[in-house]
Amino acid sequence: MREETFFNYRNFKWMWVHLIALTVILIIYALHDPVGEPAGDTWLGYFLGVLAAAGMTGLMWYAIRKRAYYSSQTTLKGALAVHLWLGLSLSLLVPLHCGFSFGMNVHTLAYVLMMLTILTGVWGAIIYLSMAKEIGSHRGKGSVKELLEKLTLTSTAADSLTLKKSATFISLAQKLDFNFHPTLRDAVFEGEILALDQSVLARQIAELNTDEQSDAVKFIGIVSRKIELINLIRQEVKAQFWMKAWLYLHVPLACLSYAALLIHIISVFYYR
Amino acid sequence: MRIKHTVIIGRKNGQTERVTQDYSKDVLVVGRGGNSDIIMPQNRVALEHLIISLREAGLGITDTSGRKDLYVNDALVSDAILKSGDKIRFGGIEFTVNMSADYCELVENRSEVQEDKIEEAATLSTERLTLRYRLPDFWRIGAWGIIAIFVIYFFLPIVGVNKGSWSSGPISNNHKMIEQDCAACHSSPFSAVEDKACMTCHVMTDHSEKLARLASHRSDLKMRCAECHGEHDGNHASIEKSAESCASCHGDIRSLDPEIRIENVPNFQGHPEFKVDLYKASDSSETVQKSLTNRSELKDLTPIKLNHKVHLAPDLNGPDGSTTLECADCHRPDPATKSFKPISFERDCMSCHPLSFDERLPQAQVPHGEPNEVFDSLYAQYAQIALGLENSKGEDDSVTRTKPGGTVERATSKGVDFARAAILREARQAERELFTKTACQLCHQVTELDIKENENQSKFAVAKPIIPNDWMPGAIFSHPAHDEVKCEECHRTDKVTVRESESTEDVLMSGIKDCQLCHADNHKAGKVQSECVMCHSFHDSIGLSHSDKRSFADLAVSLNKLGR
């Protein structure tokens, strides 16, 4: 059975609720024949405006619900499902409210900001749905902090192996070893570090004194482990980056869009 | 010469501790690797970072890390000779060189507090890999955004900057001059645009007054200009035109007020039969509205006679020979009103009906005017003729022409009286012919007055006609828009068309059924969708009377009142 997410919550219950509501509204809109063009100031315009403003408030309420850890009225997954489908519905409800008339003004700005919020929300939903598996696969291998600690240990282990070794060994170790400074940019934009080329290494090991060869193999093993760890760290950091990055657009845009909504409401009633 | 490595440790309690390591070697390897002489565990140090060696020139230093990470006195070097006081920096570590005659000391300062910080930094390294470490909290960004958007789109418009951002759309072209003055129309906050704002510039004396009267005892019927005249909908003024709006009152208008006499009009299909303005009597200029429903009772009492049938017959005897008249030869279109210019005798009749009065004088005519003017003209023309004939014969010089600058010779009274009597006789005879036989009575109602022959005024009176030019003054009709339709299709009674009409009494106006052949409430019936305002104006007067018009100066005052 497929795992239930906020997307397919209760067999798309909230998707159907919103689709049906939108269909009813679309039928009313099609039958509505107002004086002049359809706009926000007809009875249907006001009704849909009130509905959309309530919807926006409901979407903002999710931020509170998300942090209400002891709420038992609703499940967080259910609340997120409503958040998703309600947000998507608003992208059609608002144009119906204004009769598809847009301009260079604060009213349309509110719509544009809302649409950007919705789009970043869709982006976030896609990230969550597509990364759910990936994040799960990292579990058990440790958090970034644990991985970093392991990395330090392997570095030290590598260092200790270079004690009292020949110049050839040191030069090989110098070539193989590297210092790793984990950065966010590398994790997000750089690819994985390639594993060591064992065939080349075998030749180089052969050139060493026989008493140093076993240490060299160990050293290479440690470096390989280090590369593995670094790649794991990068993957984890990258996943966490994308899971947060969209929020840096979604949340501020939601704030802006709600502020623009308030200004829209005040201004249309100020200059009736 | 020996090389010493001294670490000065600053403890947390403020004390310092000095640890010195002596090296009796000439070449020292410094690095993170276990093979190094001076082992530096720091992560940024290479396994074998640099070599310090005693040379002839002094103490030398060489970067062997391959990372280009060796600075002497902040200058990047790969190899250098050190002197006392030099500062060496690599892999995040700093040495100060302290030379004396028998040793060279590399002094490194370490601080426990600093090392704690390094430790903390290490634990922070996880944090540093998150966006949260790089960027402010997204709620904080949101809060700043809210402040910014309120400043730009709320407070600035309130104080008069960026006001356009509140406008829901472009204002109509005619109001562009007040586009920036929101308060010109929106005089008070949170209340709808009031009519007085419109009236600052516009003057209207019409339907809205009737409406205002109605609203004085039926407040629910109160209407604002803005209810029909929307704004912010683009360059073209938006005017409410839907029939439903009109029908919302006119559908059952009589129920609104018992004094209302006009009929209910639920829609175009239910529009009552047209009414035409007819004169109350032939001698009255007062009109009365009569419905075309009872056609048999309708008579145009205008005191004029015109036989349309005769005039529209082919091959009439025109001034230039045989001619066939078209309607437009007399009813001349007036582009300004989209109707017709009033009939004018001089323009429309005279070419066929010249007002000549004497066969002997084929060119001589009288004016188309008041009977006295006609009589005066006759008298004057006969007098001229009489004088001209006598002069040419030279038989009587008692009356002479006056030459400019010359003297007037007094005529003998006997000669003048004789001439005057002759002229009057001729004039009277011509007058009778004109008024009763050849001209006036053909079209006009002529009556003979009891006037003595020798009096200097006309013996006839003519009933003055006012030819109706606008049968339905309450309606707008565009003749050019109906150019393709033959005139007689609409201009007919229930019995005859205009081409067959012989009597001026015929009211040659068609009823609403003819309109309904092509026009309907909506285009769904395969007809022209026709709103009420296609034929009716909400405002009774289109345009203003001259006294209502303003000078530019007055309009400027109005605009100033609007705060400009």
C-alpha cells in the first residue's frame, strides 16, 4: 500500500472538496450577468473576495497550527493537505473575484505575490514528496554532526599512519590526502568526490618498501572512507538545503502577500 | 645554533605558561603528519607543510605544502630567509621569530579562551552547513517585507506619493485631468462617490431631477451618477446600458408613484406602441402625445397642404423639363442631428413653384414671407415698372428719379395720385391671383380680410404652419443607420405608404412592430440587440443649453475646487 502523505491524504479527500467547491463557483460565475463587466464590486465579486480573504487567512493559520504540537483537533498531515489544496484553489478563486481584470496596482500586486507564494509552495511540496525517500535512506547513517565527527577521526587516523615513514610514502600520502572544509556551497553545487583509482594506487604501492606497503593500503582505505563520508555529508547537507531553501521564499512571500491583501482591502473601501 | 619552538599558553585564569622545545637539528619539518618535527594538529595544516633549515645566509623557510600557504610578514612566500621579529603565518597558525646569537626561537601564542572558541566553532561547523546560519530567519525577512510593503503601498499613497498604485484601473479619457486627484471624486473616505463631486463640473437638468423628486419620498430609489457611470475601467467612459437596469424601475414604474402616468415597459418586446406629437388644433402650436394604436383617429392638423403622391409621381414638369423627385430632394439629411433639416420653401419648393405673379414679367417674384411683405413687394415692383415705363416715354416729368447728389423735384400732386392708383390696382390684382389661385392657397390656408382696396396692406391672411420635424422628440433615431431601408417601409399609415398619401393629415409614422422586425432585447433571437439607451437618453437633454455652458475660467475654478 502506498504511504499516505499530505498529498494523497485520505484518498485526496481535500482535493475533491476544493474541486467541487471550485466547480460550483465556476458555474455561478458563468451564470452571473452583472451590470458592466464582472468585477470585485458585484455581489459575486464581494462574495468571492470574502471567500478568498478567508482562504488566505486559513493558509496563514497553518503557520500557527504547525507549531501547535499539542493540538488534537486536527492532524498536522490533514492540516497540510488543506493548506495545499486551498492554496491551489486560490489561484483560480482570486481571478474570478476580480473578473480577470489586472493592472499595475497594489490589487494585482497582491495577486502576483499570492501566486508566487503558491508556486514556491508547489515547489516545496514537490521537494518534500520527491525527497521523502532520499531523506529516509540517510537515516541510520548519522546526522551531519555525527558524520563530521567521524570524518575528524578518520583524518587523525590517516595522520597517525604517516608517522616515521619514508619520503616516498609521505609523497604518496600527500598526493592522496586532502583537507576537507565542508561548505554549504560545495554541498549544494559540487558533485560527489570520485573514489580513488585502485589500479593506479596498486602500482604506486608496489613502488614502496615492503614494510610500508600494508600501512599504505590502510592509508588508502582510510582516505576512501573519508571520501565516502564527505559524499554522505554533502548529500545530507544538500537535501537539508533544498528542504529549507523554498521556505526562504515561501514564508516571506506569504507575509508580503497577506500584507498586500490587507492594503488591497483597506484601499478599495477607503476609495469606494 | 639551535632552533627552539616556544608555545606561550594563555590560561583561562589569566596566567601564562611557557613551554619550550629545543631541536638540535638543522632541518625541521613542520606539519600535521606524524613524521613532522613540529606537529601541528590543526586541520588546515598540511601533512608536511614547511621546512625550516639553517643555511649560510641564516635561517631559511620553505613552503612544501604545495598549497601556497606561507606568509612572512603578511607577504606570500615559497622560500625566505628569516630575521628577528618576522611573523610567519601558515595553516591558521602564527609564529614570531626571535633571533639571538646562539638560537633561533619560534614563538607561538596559544590562548585557552581562543581554543575554546575554536572548539565551539567546530561544533558550529554543522550549523554552518545550514541556510539558517547564512540567512536571517525567514519570518524576520517576512516582517521586513511587511514593513516595506506597508510603507510603499499604504503610507506613501496616504501622504500623496505612489497614489496610482491604489487605482484599480485607468480612468476614462475625459477625466484624465483629475486622475491624480483621488479626492476630486472620492471626497470622503470609506463612502461611495457622491453626485456633488460630479456636479462640481457637470450640469444636468434632466432625468436625474425626476429621479431626485421620486427619491424624495422613496429613498430606496435614490441613484448616484456613479451607479451608471463607472470609472477606472479604461480609457473609454463606462456607461451602464443594460435594459435590465432601466426595466428595474420602468418595468413597473406606476407602482413607484401614483402620479406617474407613463406606461410600464418590462422589455423591448413589451414596449408600448409609439406616441407621436400632434398639434392640438390647426391654429395651435401646442402639441399632444397620441399613440399610434388608434391610427384612424390620428390627424396631422398642421395648416399646410402637401400631396406626397403627386410629388413622388414620375416625370413631373420640373424647371429643367421632366423630373422625378426623391424623398431626399425635399427632406435633406442633417448630419448633425442624423435626422432632416426643416423644410424650407426657398430651398425645397421654389425651383418648381416660383412665386411669379405677372406673365408679362416672367423673372419677377415675390418673397416667401408674411402677406404684407408680399403685398409690399408687389407694390414696389409695379411702382418700379411704372416709373421705368413713364421715363422711357418722357411723357410725364412730374416724377423724376433722384440722382445721387442731385435735387428732388417735387411732383405735382395730381400726377402722383394717378400713378399710385394705377400701381395699387395692378398690385391688388396680382395679390389676388397669387393668394387665391396660382400660389399661396396651393399649400396654405388663405383667408381674405376686410381691408379697403386703397389701404397699404395685404388683403389676405395665411395660417402659419409649423411643419413637424420631430414626431417623437423622446426618441433617438438615426436615419443614416437605416439608410438601406426604403423610406416608405416606415413612413406609412395602416392604409397607405408615403408614396400613396394624398393628404397632409396622414400621420406617416410606423409603429414599434416595424422596429421589432430587426431589433430585439437580445441578439439570441437573431436580431440586433437593442438596449433602451439605443433610442432613449437617460438624461433628457443631450448637451446643455447655452446658459448652462461654462467659460474656461469657470471650469478652472471648478477644477481648483477639486484641489488642483
